[in-house]
Amino acid sequence: MKKTLLFKNKTTWILSAALVTLCFNYGTSQTNLVLNGTCDDYIHTASENGNVKNVDDNADAWDMTPNSTVIDNSGTTISSPYRALWNNSTLEQYLEDTYVTADPEDDGVDEQPGSSSDGSYVNGSKTRGVKVYDDANGKPAVSASTRRLYQKVAVTPGTSYTFSIDSRSEASGIPSEVFMLNEEITTEAGLENGASDSRVDAYFEITNDHNSSKGSAENNTFTTNSFSFTASGSFVVIYVRALLSISKSVEVFYDNISLIEDPLASTEDVFASNFSLFPNPANDVLNISSDNNIDSAEISDLTGKVVISASELTQNSIDISSLAKGVYILRLVSGDVSGTTKFIKK
């Protein structure tokens, strides 16, 4: 039976202590890297002509072209915490050029998601959320003119993360597409290929969140979906669209969005400490430095598909020139022990 590769020249109590620490940390809350994931920040109630309304700057956190200022919860205008981090006006112009019709009354595309009072219920209390829908109530009458969610988040290359989102689709058959992008895209062309697009670190389609009810304190009608992925660069762009949400009767609502470092990722060095890879990221050749003789190597993509298998290695090197850009998992076997680690093909 294969055994997991452990520390060389170190006793097993170190591994046990590491796992105890891991379990303790896993039980505590992880840092959410997303800004305004609850969609509850920057909602200021104001009076206008005797009417009370919400200033819905909470949606700015998910705008690809954030305003330069927001109004905080006290009613004070402050500099936007988002505009300094991203402002993808090129993508906004692409959407404008792609989905605007020749109708002279058409006022263009607003790519920003709308603010919504129909968020999920948390501890029995209703919260705010954001939503996507046809941006001009039928104008432009072009499929896929729905709004998008967009946020740029700093990450560490080669590190595993878990993404989670609550959503509710008013109608059946209105899926949401969630992309973890490794660059700030300037066009959506190619995104129809999902995870096979080189700009995409992860792709997930939400198809299980149909619920026509807005819910109640006793019945939260949002559905939670989550998935894990490995970042290939120094940031990811969270990009969500629902191309069939093209009228206000088929809106899709989102809330409680989070991105946390995978709590199990910190154990990777424990299991693979007997070998190291260089360079990483690698282009054509992946070199392995190991204190053990390597009997075989196996490379899989993130779906688990084996893409390279080698029973013998020449000078502890593997030719990876045939691989597409992305993150892969390397498994090495030495005698009756084995270990795995991730690497990036650039």
C-alpha cells in the first residue's frame, strides 16, 4: 500500500502537530478576500422630495467600472475603495459595442449589477443583495445584454482557494456562469469555452438555484454553491453572468460571496517536502530536485485527467511543452511512498 510522503529525518509527531494546528485553524473563520461580499456596505437611507430611498452604492463593489466615490452608511461621500483597484472600461466598451442596437432611443448598456432589497436571510433577518437582468428592459433587444458581476481580487500564484456564492433565479432554465479569470479581459469572445479558455482558472455553472419565492425568516430561498481552484497569477477577476436573464421577470439575485484560501492548502508542503520543482511556473521542461530516487511521475489537470505519465525520468526532468497553459498536479512515486504538489505551466 502506498504511503504519503512525509518529512525526511523528522519524527511523525511534527506531522501530527501540523495537522492539529490545521484542524484548529480550519474550525475558525477564514479571511474573506472579497470586498463587500455580503452586499450590505454603502447603503445609505436618504430623503428626497419627502420620500425615503436607498442610495444603492453597495452594487459598486461588483461594477467593472466603479464610480470614483461612494456614499458610506453615515451619508458621507468618500473615495471609492474599488476604483483604485480596477476600472475595466475597455470591457465595458466591448459590451456597449456588442449589445447596443441602432435604436436612437437606446441609452446603451449598463454593465453594473443592480442593488436589490431581495437578498438572502441571515439569522432570520433579510439582507441586501445584487442582481443581474436585461439592462434596458428590452432595449437593446439583444440576447445576453444582461448585467455582469465583476471584482478583481489579489491572490497568490499556485495557492488553492475556495469560492462560494448564494444565488436565486426567479425562473427555471436561467443558469449563472461563474468565471475565475487570471486577467482583466477586454472581450468575452472565447468565454463560451469555459475552463478551456486560457484566461480562465476555473469555471462553474449554477443550474440549481431556481426559486420564485423571495423567502422569509423561516425559509431562505437562496442556494449556496462553492468550488475550489488554484490561482495561476497574482490576481483573479470574479466574473459572473447569466446570459438568459434578459428581462425583469427573470432576474437572478446574488448574496454572500466569498473567496478564501483553501485551509487544506497549507498541508501541501508537509506531504511534498521531500522534493521541489523548478522552474515554477515552467514553460517547456519541469525539473525535480529530490532526496529520493523517483520511480515514476504522473501529471493530471485539475479535473483529475492524467495528461502525462512517465515510468522513467531522464535527469529528473519532464517535458511539459505539449501542455496547455494552466495549473497541474504532479504525483511522484519513490519506492512505497508517494507525494503530490501543484505547478503552473506558462
